[in-house]
Amino acid sequence: MLNYTNTTTELSDSGIDTVVISVGATEQFGPYLPMHIDTLIAELYANEYGKALNAYVLPVLPFNTSEEHAGFKGTVTVSPNILTAMLEDIILGLRRQGFKKYLLCSGHGGAYWYNAFIKHMNYKYPDIIVIYPGYNGSWENAVKAAGLDGRNEMHGGLTGVCTAMWLCPELLKLENMGSEVPEENNRYSDYIGWDKLTEDGNWGLFSKGQYSNEELAEKGKILWMTLIKGQCDGLKEYLEDAYLRKIGGI
């Protein structure tokens, strides 16, 4: 794996023809969690997928379509048209340099432009392949492995605290936050700002004192590494097979 800290000579000599592009977000995570958690998750994705694919890993883009969080000060949201136009330009520039295979990942669960963009890029450019990591039940397995199942929790709450305690504990302020959001609110989560659907931006509940800091961090590590391991298993072979099938090699 190489990244933007390497030299262009090292990249040329490596023969790498695969790129990992990861998109994070800058958005609210309630009153006590930092706004870059999705960007940290995206960076984790990028590095682990990059190792699995022996790829060139780009810097994480820290902005996404975060409209549902835009009612909270500090959240940055960009339109899907602007975001996908920039991503297409990035891919086209690298395509001219000979890169043929691209893995795109997003640390923000509300990135609904994602699948449509990948489908469109593969249709528009027949000489390259753009894929996303397979899901194949990995999230459900990861949540269960971390002991976080059975919760109507999408953002922040105990899951968010566990993630932050593992990835950025020095920024964490442990306070009670969030609430048990009624499941009926899930119907509106894509259409109505979360300042109207949640008490404080958390779609989930955290009560301090239930777990130690070490237990919280371990849950965060188990959650994300279980997820990523499930997605990395067979990923390189899948990408190579997809590329050959697309260009007519098999």
C-alpha cells in the first residue's frame, strides 16, 4: 500500500493500478462528541482497504451530503451534484495516469449518492472499474460481536461513544446524551432534519457509568475491525474478477 506521503517515483515503480477513495463527513454528533467521527471512520476504511488491495490511498475527503444534520451549527453539507462532480474529476485525472481500478467508500451512512455514482461511473467509462466493499451482512455481524445489537441506534449514542473512545479518546467528554428515539421516527430520518426528530442530535442513547473507558474503546474496536475484516475477506479477488469481467477478459 502507498499513499500521498509517498513519492511519485515510488508510486510509478510499484506498478499499483488501484486507488482507494474515501469520503468522510463534518457533521454534528450531539453535544459532546466531535464532528469528525465519520472522517476518522473513513480514514480507517481507506487504510484497511488499501492494505487488502495493495492500493494507492488518497487523503480522506472530509465533507459529504449531511443535510439531515445541517440544523446543527458546524455541520458542513455539500450537494450530491458538487460532490460527485469532484469525485469524477479525481478519478478521470488518475485514469489518465493509468489507474484502472477504484474502490470508493464512505464513512457517512447517509451518503445516498454513493451507489448511483458508482453505477453511473461504470456505465460511462468502460475501461475502468469502480466498486464499493461488499456488505454481505458484515454490519449486523459486527454490531452483534461488539454487543451493540438490539438498539435503534443510527448516530451517536452508545455506538458513537464507543467509536470515539477508540479512535479519538483525547477529544471525548463523557456525559449522558441522546435518547431512545421512537422507531416510527425512522420513517422520516431521510426527509426531516434531526434537530426535529431527536432531542440533541444523537439517534441513540448513552448513559455514563455503564461501561469503563477501556470497555467502551474495546467495543468500538471490535465493531469496526469486525466489519472491515468481513469486507476485506476476498476483496482483492472480487475486484480483479470484476475488472476482468467488465473489460471482457473472461
